[in-house]
Amino acid sequence: MIVFSNLKIWNNEKRDFEVKDVEIDYDPALFKIADPEIDCRDYLGIPPGIDLHVHFREPGFEHKEDILSGAETALFGGVLTVLDMPNTNPITDSVKTLQQKREITKKQDIVDILIAAAITEKNAESIDSLDDYCDAYKVFMSESFGELMVNEDKITASLNKLEESGTIKPIIFHAEDPRILEERATEQSHYKKRPPEAEAIALQKILQWAKDYSSLKLHVTHVSSSLSLKLLELANIPNLTSDTCPRYLFLNQFSELDENYKKVNPPLRKEYDNQSLIEALSMGIVDMVSSDHSPHTISEKENEKPCGMPGVQELLPAVFTLIHSGELEWERAIEAFSTFPSKLLNIQNEPLEESFQIIDPYTPFTVDSKWIKSKAGWSPFQDRMLFGSLKYVIKNSQMLIKADY
Ligand SMILES: [Zn+2]
């Protein structure tokens, strides 16, 4: 047994921290602990993160990331639940491939890995048959990584099926309109090829679907531009939620990062968008955060230059950094990385005093190669200072991490 004494731990009912002594177990073979009482007066106890958008790349692209490396990366970012996206190889779009991925996730028991099924041209008409096997649905409205684009007729067909089935599982949209992307295909720069209008027009479609299918939970992931925020703010539809990612809050097309490494879909926008998204997150116009952890190796980023970047380990430190700078309140932050994703994904949370993380919110750390766990081996936040270094992760009253950075 060890005791975290004087710990300011979050209380969801009170929506505030309270000071407590919390007892937990640990395996002495795994952790050396000199004194069984750890004074935590400078630390905070908060819920573990839920990341509703990761690509752990297994099966098919294990050189970029795999279930074990992905889970470890999440753990060292204080994230204990993730939703894995279906653009693996094979694509997760059938009972068989969902079962196959479910087996793969069992290679580890650190992180709860939920699985999203792809809605595709092929399975749209019978999508309800996957409901017992998946935790969420993913719709790619345009081409990204993997050939998963599905046209609007098929999306509507799948929404009809899902409404009939009475599913409670969320339908998560990558919102970029394929017609705009086609129009802009000849543009030189990546961000001009995929302009904010593409996201806004796709979002308008999703808003209409959310109204038409009011019993379904629709979710727009990785909102990237201020143009979309105007639509979200005006719409205010109860069965539609949204998230944004640290990359859209902190980085833009002028950030100091080589062009190849900046390539992501939707693209990084402008500083103005960073600021509007931070405000929208703090006001709850954007409900949640996700990482869209989409790792590619350094060699791939240098050569083939695919779109995507890692992010699951940086997700919570990025949020803590906004709290540190006074741009976000704890109450909203905990909604954004825990309470709301948990509701969206139908997760029963364990009591906070049994599963939580302890962070040092005041001391910054540098994102460097020693810190980075992803197989990708790099971070879009490389060499930046972030706040909220992770000290301990506790799951079911058992210590999983004692970190010293
Ligand atoms: Zn993604």
C-alpha cells in the first residue's frame, strides 16, 4: 500500500478539486518506493483521458505503430481509453475484421481500446449488422489515408439503417467535402488543396443529417477552422457533438515545422483559427478534444510525405498548457477529455479514486526524443514546452506508472 497524501483530487459532483489522502496498491517488483507516504500537495489527481480518435495502425501498418506501442504511448500521455479508427489493412468494415481487431487489442490490457467500424460504399445498406461488434462508426466524407470515401447517398442509406436499428453508438464524421477538394486539386500547397470551405460545406451536410436523424448520435471530429465554428455555434443541435485536436489549437501553416511534417487532413490553418478554436473549446462550442493520433515514420514523412501526425501522448499536456496560460478552466477541460467522450462512447467510468492520474501542473517539460513513445519517433510538438508532466497513473487501484521526467 502507498498513500498519496494531501492530493487535490477532482470531484465530478462538486466540479472542483478536494484535498484527500488516497490509498492504492502497487507491485514492489515493478516499482521501487522508498516511503509509502507520498506528499502530493503540489500535484493534482484527475480522471484518465479518453481519446476518441486514434490510429494504432494494426493490422497492416505495424511499422508506423502497433497495438502495444500505441497503448504505451497513450498510457504515457495519461490516456486509458481510446477509439481506434478503421483505416487499417484490412479495413475494419465487417464482422470478421472487427472480430480480428478485437483479438489484436487483447495483446495488452493497459488501455481500453474501443473499435470504430467504417461505413463504406459496400456495407452501408447492411451497416446495422455490425452494431454488436463495434463501439462506434466512422464516415470519411472525402479521401484521406486509406480508400474509404463514401458518397452521400450511401451515408443517408446507412443512417436510415442505423436509425431503424436503434443504435446508441456514435457516428463520427471526417468532414471535408470531396467536390471542393476536387476543384482545388491543382493548387500547389497542401492547405490550399483542402480549404476551410471544404470542412464548412461538409459540416452543413452533417448538421442537416443530425436534424433529420435526431435519435442518432452524430459527432464531427477534428474541427480545424473558425469558419466551421460559426456553423456549430448557430446550429446548437443536441444530438451533434464535436471535437478539435491540439494541432489545430497550437499549430498553423506558419509554425516552425518542415512542410512534410505539417501535412495532415484537415490541414493546419492560420493563427486566427488557433485562437478561435481555443475560445470555442473554452466556451463549449466545441465539446471535446481528441488527438487524431495518425503516426507515420520519419522516413515516410521525408519520402512519400503522407498526411498525418502522432498526438495521443501530447493530447492532455496540450490541454494542461491551455489551463496554465489561463485560456481554459479545469471544469471544461475535464468535460472535454473525460466526461463528454465517455458519454459519447457509452463508457461506464470507474470511480475516480480507483482510476486516476497524478500530474504536476506547474512544472513544464520539453517534448524530446526521450519523452516520445510512439513508433513514429517524432512529434509535431518537438522541442516545445508543455505543462502538466505525468507523475503516476492508477487503474483499478493499482499503480501502472511512476514516471520521472
Ligand atoms: Zn484520423
